[in-house]
Amino acid sequence: MLLLAVPASAPDTRLLLYINVVVVVSVVVFTAGVVVALLRRSYRRRVEEEKLAAIGIATARILHQIKNPLQTIVLHADLLQEDAVAAVPAARREVCEAIVGESQRLVSMLDELSVYASGARRALALEPVALHDLVRQVAANEGRESVETGVRVDAGGIGEAMVLADGYYLHQVFDNLARNAREAMEDQEDRRLWLHVERAGPLAVARVTDNGPGIAPDKLESVFQPFVSTKGKGMGLGLAICKEIVEGHGGRLDVQSRPGEGTTFTVTLPAYVEGAPPAAAETERREPAWS
């Protein structure tokens, strides 16, 4: 018996075509969904690994910084148990001063870590603040210590500028920047520190400049990262805290440096004008005092 193939009608052909298209699209969609799910899982795993790595690095640096003063405290405490040291008032006093000094250093580190961990921006009490008066206070403090530090302070470029800020935290920023500049110049004879404030349109700009050794270009971008320090001491949180405080005020903290010539930290904040909305604090680049 001879069987003849009966051609499918046009409606049946279109139906088969639609079914094939639906099947193909379904397979593609399913495959794409599987790929996306795998990519998301891989991304989450990578993010978790990066977080764990960052936590590990931070923990190692914290432990390293805390371990040094603790070792010094334990060492000097052992010395106090020796009769030869305990019986001599001068030696006993020297050991006790070392213990107290390292203990204060440890407390300072933990305070710094606590401030960074808590997030200073969440506790800002904003009110009109005379930025020029605040920076002059920092300059006066540095000037009083100049007999011991040997740093010549130039505050002649402080003009008037009002900002809406938390005076306590903002003072901490400039005090930290001035202290960093002073410590950067410890190993040189000519030590100069410039403090500058000006009103630049809707912005208030303050600069802290030193003529220290400067910062290497490859380290410049990381100076604001936590646990990064160009100094041999400290936990490396000072500039990270300063940046957080300034940004909490709606401002910016920037750095310019030339190796062998010095460093300038620039704080740019919205200027305060009663009844006017705050401006965006876009940094205005200018040449530092040592140029």
C-alpha cells in the first residue's frame, strides 16, 4: 500500500512555527535566567570575599598598632618589679612616665577608632560658625607650641567666612591637619605652616599648608583611606575621620603635594548666608603657598 504525505495546512504550519518560537524563547529566557543567577551568586561571593579580606586587613593593622604600646607597658611594668629599678626614684619615675605615656597613646588610638566606627557625620550639631575664628584658634595653639616645635606659623591669610557647622568637629579637623603638618616636618630645620581662609563666592575655603617632605604621587590617592598612614606612628584614621567630618558638612577635603616641597590640604565648605540655601562645595583648585 502506498502512503502519500499530506502537506500540512497553512494554519497548522503557523501553529508549529509559533510553538517552535515559544520553545526557543523559553529556552533562551531560562538560560539567561540561569546565567544571571550564577553571575549574581558569583558577584555576591566576590563581594563577601572582598569584605572579609578588608576586615582581615583592618583587624591586622589595628592589632599591630595596639600591640606596640601594650608590649611597652608590659615591659616597663616588669621593670618596676626589679628591686634595682624600684629602689631608685629617678629610674622608677622614668619607667612610670613611659607606662603612662604609652597608656595615653593607646587610649588616643582607641578614641580615634571609636570616632571613625561611630561615624561623626551622624552626630553633627549644625549652627553658624565663624570659620576664620576657628582657624585662628588653631593657629594660636600652634603658635604657642612653636617654642618647642620650632614651627613658624603664618596666619596672615585668614579672611572672614561663615559656615553652618558643628564647631567641635570642625575644630578637630583643622587641629588634626595642623598636627599632621607639624609631625611631617619633624626631621627638618626650616618648618613653616600656613593657614588660609577665604570666601570664594558661595563657598568658604580653608587651607593648611606645610613645607615638609611632601607625599609621594603613588601614595597621594590613598591618604584618606582608613588605616593608611605616611607616618611611622598612629593608626592611620586621622585623615579618614577628617574627610568624613567635612563631607558630613556637605563639603570636600582635598590634598595637593609635591615631594620635597610640601603639602596643602584644602577644606571647601558651603558658605553660610542667613536665609540663603547652602551651595554645593565644589573644590576650587589653587596654587599652594609654597609654589
